[in-house]
Amino acid sequence: MPPLAGSFLVARSPLQDPNFAQTVVLLLRHGEEGAFGLVVNHPAEAEGLPFPVFHGGPCPAPGVILLHGHADWVKPEEEPPAEIAPGVFIGDEDCVRRVLQGQEEAGRARIFSGYSGWGPDQLERELTAGAWIVVPATAELLFDTPVEELWDRLSPPTTPQPSLN
């Protein structure tokens, strides 16, 4: 299976884990050692902040992760490259500082607490079982789609069941 980093995983009904019901996960890494991503459509209760905070997943993280849509924030020498998907970047400490100080447009930045992780072959088994569909990620989908509409927008329409009459 080709690496899926930079893609959205859209939860399907066969997925039994309640942590992922109706979720959209942006995969940041995917390979032989497993996968790592962020739930991008579950905002946390965070009042009084100039930016949205999200539950990135059920795994606790020692800090926060910032995603943003500002190519001009990326340092040219940054290794590995900060771009995860077209127009979606992982932020460094300077980016977090800009957002915390309210210097930039908060709509193009999201801070995540926690993450979603899969061990070797775990995600592949879930994909084979039909628990997820894979959709290419873009900045427009991530930042311009209202959070409460993202899962519905990326989920394929359900096929009507044949009538028994």
C-alpha cells in the first residue's frame, strides 16, 4: 500500500471505536512502522482563545501540534518539509507564538491536543475491513469547510438498501 500521509481518513460505520465515530483524520505520517494523524473535526471546549483547539485523538501528547495554511510562515531550510498536504503545514514554535499572540488570521491555524496513532499494519487492517475511506487532503477542505460539515462533506452518499416489498 502506498503511504497515505497527507490524506484524510473518513470514518465509516463499520468502525467500532467510539473515539472515531464520524471523524475525519488528517494523516501526518504513514509507513511500515504505523501511522500518526490528527482528528480535525472535533473541537475542544476552549473559551476565550483567538484560535480553535481540537482533540487530535485519544492518545495523549506532551505538547500541542499546530497546523496552518500560511506558506510564508515556513522556513525555506526546514527539514523535513512542513507541508503535509497542498497548503497544509505543520507549525513550529514561531508559528505557535504568532497564533497565541493573535498576530495572524486564526481561521487558517488550528491547535491540537492529543493525536491518533496506529501500530504496524493496524490501519491497513482497518482499511481492508472498510472502516475508513481515503480522501486527498487540501487546505481548502481543512480550513474553509465548517468543522461540523466536514465529515458529511467527505463521506460518500449511502447506497439505498433494496426494498423488501
